[in-house]
Amino acid sequence: MPVQRNRPIRTDIPHSARIWNYWLGGRDYYEVDRIAGEAGVAGYPEIKVMAVQSRQFLIRAVRYLAAEAGIRQFLDIGTGLPTMQNTHEVAQWEAPESKIVYVDNDPLVLAHARALLVNTTDEGVTTYLEADFNEPELIVADARHVLNFSRPIAVMFIGVLGHARSYADVRRIVDTIMDALAPGSYLAYYDGSTDDPGYVRLCANYTKTGGVPYIPRSSDEIRGVFDGLEMVPPGVVPINHWRVDEAAANTRPASAWGGVGRKPVV
């Protein structure tokens, strides 16, 4: 079980996980989050669409990893608030024996995790760790109690590493986790991009609210996070164009890029 740090839930400043829940039509947010969310929509209406596209990318990535790549272990870092078709639900639908470890450090997220992120099959495992992605060594150490690091694991960073203090930190965090994994493991990752000035302004305005800043990255920087990995086609692309049908591939690209890469088998 995770260590309980008993940190208070801040209701006086907005939090990205709660705002994201608001944009997705959820109910797990406070008034300060609703205000920040409405301000974001007013300045960049596409953000609600991006929120849905993010969830759809997660679903497609997990389904690919479980059904096609044969992955049975998932480490979902920066989980966010539970919503529809969470990682464990998709993975255990495809492979009932799947083990999922969620990682987050927000007290509200953890409270919901205890209540809602429960196993969907008798064969599988679903649990959570209270940890900060800025301390990847601790995540690896704690996850070893549940996951077998001698077997492939899929690590997921779904739209959270924009909160890292710098791009160098992004690379350090991902590289530390991936270095600990067995060959044949996977990285599923996306972050908001600098493609759309409206989205960049939204992120800058969010910083002014007192929330933890979110820094969009260039598509080249996002692509660089996968250095050394074998990319699953179509590679690093806008998230609404990753493994979708022809009609969806012709839609306006999201201002968020990502993909799935495999650690080479030597």
C-alpha cells in the first residue's frame, strides 16, 4: 500500500486534473477549477475537444498495448481523476490478468483512486502509488512491489510532463523510468504542443492563476522523448491522428503530439 502523506486538498487555487475533469463533463472539481476552466474555454474553445481527444488517445494506446503488443503490466504515471474507460478497465477488458499501477501525488486524485480504481477482474491487479513524477527512482522502487521488472511494462505519461520544470527534467524522468524496464517495454506519451498560439496562451494564462505551470513543447521536443525507442506506426503525430481511421486522420490536428515506442530487444 502507498505511504499516506495526508497533504491537504487545496481548494483556493485551480488544479489541472480537476480542470481537465470539468472539461470532460465530470463532477470532481471545485468552484476555483470551474472558473479557470471557463476562462480557458473562453480563450481557447478547442480545449474541450482536446480533452476528449486525450482520453481517446489513451484508450487506443492501451488497447493496442494489451491486445496487439501483448503487454500485461502498466505503470500509469500522473493518473489524473478517474473518468470513463480508465487504463485498468481497457487493459483488463482485453487481457483480464493485466496488472495496473497508477501513480499520482494529488490528494483528491488519490481519494478517488481508493474509491474508484478497483479491479475489474479476478485475475488482474489494480493499485495506486502516492508519488511525484519528479522522483522517478522512488516510483520504480515502489512499483517493484507489484510489477515484475524482468518482464515488459508499458509506462504511460498522458499529458502530464508539461508540468515538469524543464525539458531536461522531462528527458531525465522518462529516461530513468525506461532504463529500469526490461527490453520489449513500451512508452506511451503525449504532451501539449506549441503548434497553436491559442493553446500556448491558454497555458500561459493558467500559470497566472497560481496553478502548477504547464509548458507546451515543440513537436520536435516531444519526438525527442522517444529517442532510442522503436516507434509504433504512425510514429509521433497529433494525438487525434494516432491509429485512427481515414476520416479521423483528416480532421484538424490537435495541438498535442504523442505516440507509442518500444524499448529495443537486444
